[in-house]
Amino acid sequence: GGAGHLALTIPAGFRQPRLRRRHRFHVVRMRFVRRCVQACPTATLMENTVIEMGQPEHSKVTTCAYCGVGCSFKAEMQGERVVRMVPYKDGKANEGHSCVKGRFAWGYATHKDRITKPMIRAKITDPWREVSWDEAIGHAASEFKRLQASHGRDSIGAITSSRCTNEEVYVVQKMIRAAFRTNNVDTCARVCHSPTGYGLKTAFGTSAGTQDFDSVMETDVVLVIGANPTDGHPVFASRLKRRLREGAKLIVAENLYMYGEVDGPIDERLPYAAHTRKGRVRAQMAEQLLAAHRSGTIRYAAARGSDFYGPRVFASSLGERVFQPALQGKPAQLMGRLDLPHSYTYIDDFGTALAILGEREDALGQHWHVPNAAARTQRELVTLIYQELGQTPKMTSMGRMMLRLGGLFIPTARETIEMLYEFERPFVADGARFAQQFGLQPTSIEEGIRRTVAWYRAREAAAVTA
């Protein structure tokens, strides 16, 4: 018609679509393009691979491995060669929907550089040599045997990916325990999802998910902690955002990075003055969420805490690097100056605060600082921890120079440097407004340390008996 004509082709790989037009035409976002290609009832919109290769001959239902959503796809093929990936309408996780990665970014399957045959080499300086599968498996088995014979049974272990299926994880742990006769098996999900598992088990009695994806459409409160659903799990995020637009509350867990360096107590009235990369990102996120609330798009509130401590808190300045060495009578590993006041948030108090915000209508449209016990210096806190353990306090501290040196080899140390200002000056969070509005009183430092030490002791005892 008079609006002009559009020809759209979608290439395999992950390149942007090519648009050819005679007249002015608004370029649509990629997420709408993939839906248009899938929904088009004619051949007007079609993937490049179909044009180049022709129509597929058969299909197999499979599972996308890009993230943990588990979207079902029909791999449409010619022989063993993939022509296109089509979201499977009967897929329980995605119900015929997909993200741009699962839909179009599958070119690696037939890429010319993909390694499809096993290769071995005797040492790292040797070139790789193609071999049969029998020779490759035999070589790997003999090397494992050699290592165990030389260094002991426990010199071998396995770590599975969080993207593996339950069946794959089971097979790996069975092999390690039955074939290698060791219990050295773990998964990367244990570290990054340990707090999640702890919370689920405490609340519901199991550390696994208790609901299916459909249940999000019935939720009244959505809690987001350290996640980016839109980028990490886009298909599920679409359902989540739909429910938020329908009126479910969004409660977000945040830190204090967005304020930057502050003279005096940090309360909710302060402007955002972040000077670090992490702080600017946090400030931008907070501003966008608040703007969405004010526009009526979502109903939002945020809980903000300082450095966490407590049971199952590992990656914190008052986490495993302090409590674990203290339990073993070794020096606690700290950073910055040891005699400046610093606020710490007890993890159970933070969880209670999140629940309160989810229940209270008067919390919406605001960010709240979770109450903390009175600020103590790092030296005072470590002394209390060692006293609880009946030991003499020992501690070491790393400054900027040591962190920069460590950052050459340890990514965590490198990422810590820009936030070190929190430990080079007083860092005191003020949660009085939350306490006054909702009546939450913080756990005392002494009680929090007692509970945390008890948990670390129990974990160590369980490890010994295992």
C-alpha cells in the first residue's frame, strides 16, 4: 500500500536483521522482529538460512541451553544440518516464545571452526593431534589413574556447570564417587546460589524451586535480589513484567554504592553522588525504577543494606575471609583502615525488612535503609569474633597497593579496589527512618556474631563427619 514496502531477512549467527525499504519505515526492536518472523502467515518474513538452504526436511524437539529457563525448540533440519530453530508451542517453560539468542544465535552448531573430533597432546607445548574416541577416552582414563597413583585418590575432583541438566549432574557425581572413589564433586551453582538455597530451605523446607513459571501470573509480590531477569532469563522476564504491569509489587534489594563518598551518616535523603562504575550503575537503576513507579508502570520499593554478615554470607568484607580463618586460629583477612566505624547489616534483619516492604502499601515508591546495630570498627568486630571462639585476635589488612597486586591474578580483588573508599573513611548507614516507620529493631552485633560463629562451627563439624 501507500506506506511502502519492507523486505526483512534474518541471518543465522547473531547479526542484526537487514532492512531494505523504499519509503520511511520505523525500525522495530529485535525482540519484536523475532515475533514477526515467527507469526508471519506468508513467506514475506523469512530467515536467511531458509532462503539459502531451502525448506527443512524434519525436526527434533530440543531444549535451549543459553540460560536456565529451559525453553523448548523445534530444531528444523536437513539431515544433521540445522536450518532454523523454532520455539515449540507446547514447551512448558516458554509456550512458543523465545529470546533473540535462542531464536537466531545457533550458528555455532555448524561453524567451520567448531571442533567435532577428539584431540590429545602429551604436553602443553605439543600440537593437538586428532584421535579416535576410544583412544581419547583411554588416554583421559589413564592420566586420571596416573594422577591418583602419584598424588592420592583425592587429587581428582569434578565441578559441574549450573547449565547442566539434573541428569548430567547426577552422572558426573556418580562417576566421581563410584569410579574415582572420592567425594570431591561440586557445582558452580552451590556458590552463587548458596544464599538462595538457604532461604528456600528455611522458608519452604527444600532448596529447590517450588513453583512453575506459570505461577508468576498469580504472584502479588516479586522480590529481586542480585538478578537481571531481562538479560539473564528474557522469556521468563516477559511474563514477570506483564505481571508487574498488572499490579504486583516489585521489591528490590540494593546496597549503598549510589551515594558515593559521604561525610556523616548515610540516610535516604542524600543525593546520588557516585564516582565509581558500580555506584553509577546502581544510581541509574534506582532512578529508572523510581521513574517507572511514578509513571504508574510498576509498584516499587527498595531495601538498602550495608555490608552483610551472618550465616551463609560468604562474599562479604565480614564473611568467609574473616570467620573461616578465625575458626582455624588464623589471621582474619580485612581491607582498608581497621579503626574507622563501619556499619554492617545482619542478613536475617535484611530478609525481615524485605518481607515488611512486600506487605506494606506505605512502603511503595521509596527506598529504605535497613536498620543496623551501632557502627563498630573492623578491629572491634574481629576482636568480638575471636572472643566468641575463645581465641586471641589476629588480623591482617590489605590496602590499595596490595589489592592492585592481587588484582593481577584474582578478579575479586581487582573489582574491590574502586569500592575501597568505604573502608578508608567512616561508613555509617542510618536506618532510623525504617525503624520508626515499621518498628524493626536490628540484631545486636554480639548476638549476630554468636549466631554466625555457631553456624560456621556446625558447618565445619558436618564436613568432618562427611
